[in-house]
Amino acid sequence: MGRQRIGYFEDLQDPEHICSRCHMCELICTFHHHQVGNPKRSRIRLISLDKGVDVPVTCLNCEDAPCMNICPTGALYRPESDGMVTVKEDLCIGCAMCVNACPVGAITLDPVDGMAVKCDLCGGDPQCVDYCPANVLKLTDAERFARHRMRGFVKSLQASGEEG
């Protein structure tokens, strides 16, 4: 299995397996990391799309991570132990260069201490996955996630063929 990340595994044909907009992922994230229920401090974000659809977004742990490459202090690095882009809080100066470089907006500056924060998979046991009531968040890798997206695409083609 490749580098781990959180994937959003919705099933558009099953309303129980679509993000319900409950924000539990954001709340459990901040509770786990900061012992508060403050979504502004979350390392996972719900992004609202048109028509009332929300999609959870978190770090993709990019192979050639722009955030890591641009960090002037080396506060973002990839330990060999798990291969995840990680923030060394004692080196972060809060310059936000990583925030601007992130292609999906998964790095933010913590509104309390001003330091860079991003998903760390809760040390290997991502709480957002455990507590998602719609069960749409999964610990995955790029290959498994790509297979899921392919199946979804084929299902949508089948559904449009049945309608026509």
C-alpha cells in the first residue's frame, strides 16, 4: 500500500453515504488535537459546493510536495518512517508560504498560535474516519482511491445510459 491519506468515498446513489454536512470530522479533529470543538482549528475542512454538497478536504501528502519544497525553515519535512509531510512546530515561523503553495488548500495557519497545521492522520488512527456518521471518510492510498473514483465514473455512465 502506498502513502496514506484520507479519502472521501461517497456513493451518489445512496444518500446515507454522502457527506451529511454535520461537521463531525472538523469537530473531532480539533478535539483530538486541541481538546476544544473549534472547526477553525481543524486539519480537515468541509468545502461547500453548489447545491448543498460538501466535500471534506485534507492533505494529499503529495509526492513532490510544494509546501515542503517552499518552506524556508525546513519546518515541513517527510520522515522516512511513514512518508507523510509533517510539520516541525518548533521550526515553523508562521510565514504562510506553505499555505499559499498547497494545491488543495489543506495547510492552514492555526488561528490561535499562527503556526502551520495539516492533517497528521492522528498518528495513524484518524479520528475523522472513526467518527464520520455517513462513513464516507476512509484511510486510503492513491491507488485505492483511484479505483473508487473509476467505479463511481462507470456507475454514472450506466445511470445516464439507463435514463436515455
